[in-house]
Amino acid sequence: MKNDFTHYLTKFFVEHLPSIKGLSTNTISSYKDTFLLFIEFLDNEKKTNIDKLMIKDITKEIVEDFLNHLEIKRKNCIATRNQRLAAIQSFFNYLKYKDLSYLEQASMIKSIPHKKSPTKSISYFTLEEIKILLNIPNTKLKNEYRDYVLLLFMYETGCRASELTSFKIKQVRFGQPTTVTLHGKGNKNRVIPLSSSFSNVLEKYIKHFKKANQDSYLFLSNQLKPYTSKGIEYILKKYVEIARNRNSNLFKDNYHNHSMRHTRAMHLLEAGVNLIYIRDFLGHSSISTTEIYAKTNPKIKEKEILSHAKFINAESKYSEDTKQKLTNMLKQKI
């Protein structure tokens, strides 16, 4: 087949990922980015004629060179490297079911291991810090009023950045309680109830910006375009920097979009909410993902240690007479 790479890659993105696998647009977009980078690498680094590229030309060694290129030249972290590898392996996994002649090649590329990355500490805001942060935007100014509601939305819902960038008015349902529907990973939806106070804030915000069209995005940039993840992170870091300058003894972590999600999870945990409910709230597929919050939260650790402290200092439950009988029994020959 002439240029089978182009043929199968097109079918992979047009048919397999959206229709067969049912992946979200964000995941598909990430896969596309991987192959754009891969093609650019083949063109610039390997001097490959992309128009004549065949699948048989993509060897295990070339994929490994690409991964090294991402880490060394593009300065990508290990997590990003692993994501790129997962996308390529997914494509070759698809190929082996389309044509058995690709089976051995797919197995070779599948054998490339994902790198282990050092465990990162979770960055999150304390209750004191989140109160300070949310009090910084001047709600009398249009843009800062929007920023305030955006930050509060992130905290109240524990949403991912991707869930926020695609969020539309129609995903809000006002009532008792008011709820929002978030479109998460793998096209999974979850319904989040809002507090009455935030429900009022959100309703006023929608009316203030006259967002009558249910298909409109909840948050728009100054250019009246939907926010990107980088745009959201810019807003968060802008207010964090202001807060840090005003409170030199606080805001010590390196914060990012996910920090608000971590913060909500930590505060729910500290309030005594069961991990099962936190898992469902965050949309985790496994409780083991949620357990990391319990393992890293210092307040929870302290509480558990103190609750078991009495056993550490407990007096012996054996009397001297019992001890002597046990000693005599152990000394006896079998």
C-alpha cells in the first residue's frame, strides 16, 4: 500500500479514536499533538520524506530516539514523555488488529517501557490561603469580577482545567441544590452540587454578563474567546503572586491549575468526608488515586498518629505470673 502510514493514521483519528474508543476531544487533541511532534521530529532530525513514510520505517529505535528528543531537546518532563509514548503505542495496538503483518512491529514498540518519575508533592492552599486568595480580585472591576468567579468555580467544583475551558451555561442547573455537570476524562460526566452561597454568586455573574445563550461558554477571555489551560493558569498565578507579596510567610508551594482541585480534595478530607465520596466528586476511576490525599495530608497523618498513641505507651497486658509461665513453656524441650 502506498504511504500506508498516512492511510492508517487518518483512520485512527477519524474513525477509531472518536467512534470505537469513544475518547474525549481533549484526549484526541493530545494524541494529535504527539503525532505532529513525531512527524516534525522525523522531518527535521531524521530527514525523512514524510510523503513517502511507511509504517515499516517506524522502528522501535526511532520511537526511542523521539522520546529522548522530547526529554533532552524539548525539555519535556517524564510524565509528558510517557503520554507521548502511550499515544504511539495506542496507534500500533490499533494497527495490529488491522493488519497482522504489523503484529511483530507493534509488539516491539509496545515493549518500550514507560519511565518511572519521582513522586511529586501535592501543591494545595490551606484554608487561610484560599480565603486570602479569593479576597484579592476587585469584584467592582469587570475583569477581576470574572476572575473571582472563575477561581471560586475551580475551588467549589474541583474541576480540571480542561473541564473548565469547555464549560457552557447549559451545564448549570439552578435549583435546590444547584448543580453543574462536568465533562471529564473519557467522556465521563459527573454532577456536582453547589453550595447555596456559590449558587447565588454564579447566578449573579451570569446575569451581570448577560449570558442568555445557553450554548455560550461560562468564561471568556478579553478577546471573547474560550480560555485555554494556559490562560487559566496565568490568572491563578497572577493572584498567587499578589497574595505571596502581601503574605511572605504563606503561599510557599509552586501552584498550578490542578492545585485548586487538590485544595478542594484536601479540605473535604479534613472536614471528614469519606474518600469514596471524594473519589466520585473528583471523578477518579479508582479509589487508589484519591488515597494519595490521605497519605500526604499532614493534618490527617497527625490525627491518625494521635488516635493510636495510647497503644504505643500502653502498659503490658501480661502479669508477672503469666510472663513466667510463658518463659517456662518456651524453655521446655520439644
